[in-house]
Amino acid sequence: MHYDQCFGCGDVESGLHMRTTVGEHMVVHSRFTVTEAHQGAPGLAHGGLLACAFDEALGSTVGNLLRKPAVTGKLETDFVRPVPVGTTLYIAARLDGVAGRKIYVSAEGRLGSADGQVAVRARALFVQVGFEHFTTHGYADALQRFRSTTRESKWDINP
Ligand SMILES: CCCCCCCCCCCCCCCC(=O)SCCNC(=O)CCNC(=O)[C@H](O)C(C)(C)COP(=O)(O)OP(=O)(O)OC[C@H]1O[C@@H](n2cnc3c(N)ncnc32)[C@H](O)[C@@H]1OP(=O)(O)O
């Protein structure tokens, strides 16, 4: 968790409650279980929430692998199969490249297990920013808020 009020990884009720692990070959693994609070069509995940899960997984990939503050500049998703309520999406993300402040990442999400059918693919461009990005545009005490909930020592890194 990087911030307890984060919709993706925090303790927010009806949030995504995602956790991330860095695995072999620098692949970053996240899981998102679709609940009734995440529906679009009856019984199916809302596409925007799936995009949110990938934003989180890809942002965590940047954070875990580069340890630099960055924000999403562009996020592209391919919805390949519907994701039913009750399904856990297994997301595997990779760092594809860095060019100056631009950070390219991609991921795929599989249904029910790490080798399940691919349901969603995503690519994103993150842009590295200074910490003042958060204090200028967000809360003035954003860094203290990050610090009070970031438990870096608990990040599970197994390269
Ligand atoms: C030590 C601490 C570790 C902490 C680790 C913690 C773990 C962490 C987990 C986080 C997990 C959160 C996951 C959710 C992450 C969000 O949800 S972030 C929130 C959503 N995103 C935003 O709010 C961003 C809003 N946009 C902006 O603030 C600004 O547009 C940006 C993105 C900072 C860029 O503005 P800028 O700084 O003025 O930079 P700019 O010169 O415009 O662009 C830089 C380069 O990027 C390119 N670029 C920018 N935008 C685009 C675009 N949309 N398309 C293509 N190229 C673009 C530019 O063309 C430029 O390229 P070059 O000229 O260098 O070749």
C-alpha cells in the first residue's frame, strides 16, 4: 500500500484493495477481485474500474521498480473478455522502457489464475514528476500523508 486513502491500494471501502509483489524477471504481480460494488452491466466488472486496476498495477510497477514519483500521462486498455463479479484478475506488469522523464509500462490481466485466459491488456506512459506535483496540486501535506502510510519495508521484492 502506498497511501491508505488510495482507491486502488488503500483501505477505502468499495476500493480495489490491490496489493503488489515484484516477482522473477522484474514482473510485477497484482490481483484485483471484482465485487458487486465494481459492476457495470449486471454481474460484470465496469470497464472504467478495470482501467483503474491497471492504472494502479502499472503505477505500482513504476513505484516498485524505479522508486521515483511519477503520474499517469496516458493509459490504453484492450478489453478482450468480460470479467464477471467474483473473479480475481491476475495482473502481470512490466517496465518496457525509460526515455528521459517518460516511463513506458504494460500489463495483461488473466481470469482466475496467473495462467488463465487473458481478459484485459494495458499500456501506459507515466511521466516522472517532482514531489511538488503532489503538494502543489493535491494536499499541501501530501508528503506527510504518503509517509504515514507507506510501509516500504513491507514491500515484497524478490528479483
Ligand atoms: C520514492 C517514492 C516512491 C513512491 C512510489 C509509491 C508507489 C506508487 C504507486 C502509485 C500507484 C498509483 C497509480 C495511479 C496513478 C495516477 O492515477 S496518477 C493521476 C492521473 N494522472 C494525472 O493526474 C497526471 C496529470 N497530468 C500532468 O500532471 C501533466 O500533464 C504531466 C503528465 C505531469 C506532464 O506534464 P509536464 O510535467 O509539464 O511534462 P511535459 O513536458 O508535458 O511532458 C513530458 C514528456 O511526456 C510526454 N507526454 C506527457 N503527456 C503525454 C501524453 N498524454 N501522451 C504522450 N506523451 C505525453 C511529453 O510529450 C513529453 O515528452 P518529451 O518532450 O520529453 O519527449
